[in-house]
Amino acid sequence: GRSFTPEMLRRLTYECLGMGISHIGYVQWEGDLADGLWHIKGTPAEAEAAKVFAEIERMRPVFAGMTRVQPQVGLYVSDARWLLDRWDAAWTGFFQDALQAGWHLTVMGDALLDGSLAERMPLLISINIGRVYDEAAKGMEAYLAAGGHVVACGDFFDVDAAGRPL
């Protein structure tokens, strides 16, 4: 589609590989999402996917035994915010800009948000994350108490999933 260029497909595939993802499959092979035309079937991105997978297959002996690179910065995306409201295009824009600038970061959600995350990922970026599940609020408290840092832009943990103030 217009959003998922061959260059983006190539970059994101190799980033996933570098972060230790053991399976890479393009979920949006067909269809579109609210934040853009992400389908790749019948587009130049589909042809690029075939090239990238062929490269990975040829490099299999080189990749054997390698481990993932652990990002030190995470773009925190609240499960409640994107599941109950919508995906914010600002997250995609920030992520792409940060990668363009050479940042080493990953998108992370509620499942990893706890006190132990602070040592592995000392900085989280939060953009327009006003709504969160109760468990995420507890996880963020533990993360901050353990020495984690957050740079927040826009709303930050304002309400729970039901809209009650935190």
C-alpha cells in the first residue's frame, strides 16, 4: 500500500530479526487499517518481502547462535488506549522519526510493564497515553519505583479503561 513501502518492509523486517523475533509474518497481507494502507499483496512491498526472506535464508549460517539486541528505550503504547480508542498516528510517526535518527528503541505494551523492566529498559516514551488498564497503572508505578524514567507528551495515565480518573 501507500504506507508500507518496500524500504519500510525491509527495515522493519531486519529490525525484528535484530531484536530476536523468531517468526516474521506480514499480518496485513490484505486489507487496510485506520492509520494507513498497510496491505502488501500486489504491491512493490510484496516483491520486496520475497527478496528479504530469500536474503535471510541465505544468511541462516551467519545468524546461527546470534542473540537479540536489547533496546534501552521503549515507546510505550497502552493496550487500553489503542484497543478501546484507536491507534494514534503520532506513535507511528515518532517511531519512524526515531529510527531515522538512529535511535535504538522498540514499541512495548502492558505485558512488560513492571519493576523489572527498569533495569533492562531505563527509558520509556509515552505519547498521548491517557487511558490505561488497572494492571498497567500498577505496572507503571512499579517501573517508576524501581528507577525507570518516562518522558511523556500529551495525556499520561489520566483514566482507567472505564474512564475513571487515576
